[in-house]
Amino acid sequence: MTVVPFNKLLLAALLGATLGLAACGSDDTPASLAGPNNPTNPNEEVEPTITLVANFKNPDPEAVQRQFTSTACSDNATQPRAGGNSYSVNLQSASGHNIAFTVFEPAEFNCDRGNPLVLEGHGYGGSRATSPRGIMGDLIEAGAGVISIDQRGFGESGGSVRVLDPDFEGQDLLQILDWAEANLDWLRYASTPKPAGNREFNMVAGATGGSYGGGYQLLIHNIDPLKRLDALTPDIAWNDLRYSLNPGGAYGIENFEPAEGNVKPTGTVKSGWALLLVAGGESGSLSPKLQAGDPMALQTSGQDNLIRETLLRGATANRFPEGALEFFRYHSPSYWCDSEAPGAQSFLQSEVTPGLAQKTPDPIDILFTQGFRDTLFNFNDAFHNFSCYRALEDDKGKKADVRLLTHQSGHILPLSPSMVPGLADLTEQGAQNGLNEIEFQKPGGPFACGDLSIREAQFAFLVEKLFTPQEVAAIKNASESNAFTTLAANKGKVCLSLNDDVGQGTASENAAVWVNENTLFSNLGPQAKGQATNSNIQPVAIDFTPGADPLNVLTSAVTGILRYPFAPAVMPIDLPAGVNVVAGIPTATFEIAPPVDMLMNPVCGQIYSATAMSPIGLAGLEPGCDPMLFVGLGVNRNGAWRLIDDQVTPIRSFGKRHVEMTGVAERLAEGETLGLLVYGYHPQYLATASRDLVTPLVALRGTLNLPTLQNLMP
């Protein structure tokens, strides 16, 4: 994609207006803030005209003392200094630690209307950009300024890493916005319909980033009393860290009570990713400080002791303590989105009191993007975030523009024997003899949905929301991307990527399907957490009862680990004629039962209670009470079964429960078969398995609701 500098954009905008390019509202109005204006219809509500102004000319009463230490416009607005520079800033946070970030100035300053600002954030264990990365360069050339941030504890920012705690990282992020308003005279302000405090003008700003760099965007919006962000583009972010790190529990459900005969679902520690995050977090936080010679690095940096305690207790008890799960929930969009009452954030060393109470977020324009192949923050995270924010309304009942695109990238860890030189041939021989390759997951695919590049879609979305219609038209005309027209043509639709060809690096037109948002929620996923997917086809009966076929025997505990290299237990699923796509979130009612009723421990309830009350659990030893299975949808392709999108869902303990399986998307070719694959162990849960040696064999029964689409040709 090519983007022309700002002065050429203004010339192109004038030419565009002459040629009849339409734009709503005032010429000054950012496209996202423009509204209908039909004076011939007196019953039509007319949006107010919005005025844009550069920060140094902002007539609002001073909320902060503007110092403009890095002046571009205020000294000489008619001849601003050259743009395109960058410099680093260090502040002291309210908690007494350094906040580090880098300011990238727009290529050219607009001292009349100002320049939009975009925040950029890094992934967990990463650090800020010191040269443009991702879409930063395109935004800068288009006329936006960018601030790239070292999150608390990472890079040159001090303090312990608390995983985007609203009371620590959150306050640091708001302090960066305060600094920008006080020091950057070129910021764009708009007399928006969403004034905050005593303001008539609000900063025009957006944000971008993936993973941890996606989570910070939602955090700022949820806690900022001045509502300074206008557009977000979070990629591969989470909805509820309890689900991401300890899936399987009844999360986000108000006043959850198991139905008669059912059990309250129990979470399972996603230890593979947890171990990787611990290593990355500690290294990303400590290494820069140790290299800089900070004598207090080991005491003041790294992951917070509360997180270390959680991981230690989780490893000891084979489950995370409830107080720690509440801590992680407070650091998640689900805290603001779901009606579930918050619980106590209790730890052995202290109890954490949250500084911010739950409140419904304000509507805001968001482009959510998520990878179907992502095994840390999966499609379900994006689905529930999308469900929450698209439903928000302002005091006039108006909703924001909230989109969802998927791709084949994300948190990908392709660890397998075939990645090791010399073992590829051995792995191939094993596959021919019916063995599965022991792998964490396969390599990722394209960062695109069909022929739509996610990077280009993020750029187009931010441009549409932060620039005026004339500026947007000029940027669009100078761009070679199809993102502007594709997003416009598919408003109200969700892009589901179906292409998971291993190693496929380029996008293709037929590798995705656009579905109506209403279809997504009515037939391809649950309408709310804890509810079943209303499938287009009849529920599928599931029955894995130990019998004559040894390949359908379900193994748990140590036997599950020993069995893993062999093909998993499989139940083929016959799809109705014409149905050839599974896309969305499957839900199920699953019951784990002992193969013989008398094998079940009659005092499991008392053991569960004792484990919950113990500070460190009972070392996870719950004999006869704690089987563990991992289920996923698979496809038989070329005679071999493999997981779709590498996604498995844990189910744990005896009894019947509702299960929201991990979302997948796959088109089945002629002759391919769908099936339910069941494992007793999976490497994504590397150090997690049932420690219950009393019940090595179990039965699994229930019904499965599949999200399906018909007759989609490749």
C-alpha cells in the first residue's frame, strides 16, 4: 500500500470535491462523526455541525496546563516546523515508577484542523517501537501522529507487571494521554457529540496493537472519564483472562447455579501457554533493566508477586485459586461487559481491593480482528467482545460501528518433531502407521480474511474514523488497497476465514465467507454466555462408552499421556446434504461418567470442598473425582484425522455440564468427514493432566450443537 503525504492529500481532496465526492456534515467533520442533514424533513434529527481545531487554538477551559514543550504550531502557525520527527519521553507514574514512550510526529502538521493521534502498543514481553512498525508508517504519512508505549514493567517503563491492571497500567495510560494534551500543540480536537467533563471539544484519537497491545486499547476506553479514544483496532485480544488461562469454568454468567443433575464446570490450567507467558513476561521485564545496570531490577521489575503466587499455587493444586481468577477478571473486558458480580481478589499475601467499580462502557467504533488458529486468545474471545461492544448505545439510542474480521494468524507456536532437523522422516513414518505427530500446533496462515489484508483493514478503519471525508477520499484514491471498498461494502457483516492451509502465506478470494451479523448470533454462536448455539441442523448425539473398539476408549490421567501419540478417540459426524462448512462456536451438553458406576468416589463433593478451602489445594490429588478430557472438532482429510484450527476444549470432573467449545471455521471438500476428537492429554496443556489415577477410563456422552453453513463452493 502506498500513502501520499499530507499536502498532496489536501490537493487531492479539492479535486475530489470538484468531481462530486460526497461527504456528510461539515468539511471539518471526521467521517465517523458525520451524520444525516436533511433540512427538508423537519422530523429528522439533524446531527450538529462539528468543528475541528488544533490543540493550541482549543477554546475549552484548561483541564490541564498546556505547556507545549515540543511546539510545531503555536509559535508560528502559518509556517509550522517540519514534521516526521520522533523523540522519547519519560514520566513518573503515580505509583512512583518510570513511564516511557516514543512520540512519532505526523509527516506534516496541520495547524488549522490539527492532526489525529494514534496510540500503539506491544505484545506481552515486548517493548515500544523506536522506528515505525506495522501500520505506523502509513498513519504517519497520512497525517497522524503516533505514540508507542512501553507498558508498565516492560522496556524502559518501571514497576512490576500486573497484566493491565486498571489501577496501575490503566492509570499510567491515562497519564500518557494527559501528557499529550499538555504538550502536543498539533493534536486534533473536535466539537463532538460526546463531551466529557466541562469540555466542548474532545481529542480525536485512536489506538492499534495486538495481543497485550489489543487489551490496553479496551482498558483505556473502559476507564477514561474523558472518553478520549474514538476508534480502536485490537487484534488477538482477550475477553476474560479466566477463560484464556483457565478455560472451562462458568465465566461471565450472572448468578450461575447448576441445573438439577448438573455440575458447576471446573476450569483447567492452560499450562502450555502459561509457562510461555511467564518466561516471556519475566524476560521482557527484567532483561532491559538488568542490561541497563539497574541494581533494584530484581526487586522492582518482572511479573508481580501476586501473579507468581497464582502460578505456583496453580501448579501445586492443578487449578488456579478463585481469588486469583477474580484478579484476572478485573483486568479483562468481561469485568465491564458481563453482569456477573465481582468476587474477592484474595491471595495468601494480601487481598486486592479494586479501585474501579463495574460500569457499562460507552459505545465506540471498534474493528476487532482475531485468528482462528490462535490457541491463546481464540475466536470465542473476539465473539464475546464483539457481542458486548456492538450492543452498546448512547443516551440517544445510537450504536457505534463495531466490526469483526478473522484470519489465520495470532498466537502460534508450531512446536513438533517435524520442526527438528532429522525427525521429519520419522514423523512421516509414524503417520503412515497410524500415529499422530506430537505437536503444540501447526504453523499459522495468512494475516488476512480472504483477499482482505488485516493490516490494510486496520489502516482503512482508523483513517475512516479519524480523518475528514475529504482527507479520507484523498488517502483512498492514493492507496492500492481494497480495504476501503471491502469494508464499506460489507458493513453489518462478519468475515470468517476458512483457509487454514498450513504455511499459506498469501490471501485468496475464496478463502473466507462474509456472513450477516444477525446470522452469526442466531445460528453460529450462543446469544449469551452459558447458552446453546441454535444450530441449523439437529443436535448430534455423542456417546463414547467403553466397548469392543479400543480406539474409542477414552483415557484420562497418565494413561491419557501414554495414549496421546496414537490417533485420538474419534466419533465421525454425518452432516446433512449440502452442508459443507463448520464456522462459529459449537456448544454441547457433555457428561463425563465412570465406565462402571461403582468406580466413582462417593465423597467427591467433600473432596472438592476441601481442595477449594486449602491455600495450596491438595496437590491436585482427588482420587476417583477428577477425570480430564480435551475435545475438538476434526476433519478426516486424505485418510488421516486432524484437529480443525488446532483447537481443543478441556472438560473436567464427573457430571453433566454445558460446554462452549472453541470456535473454528473450515470448509469440507468432497469426500472429507467431520468428527469429534477426544484426547486424555494435549501438549497445549503441557503440565496439566488429570492426577486421578483411580479412574484411568471414562465414558463421555451428550449432545453437540454445530454452527454450519450450506453449499459454500471453494
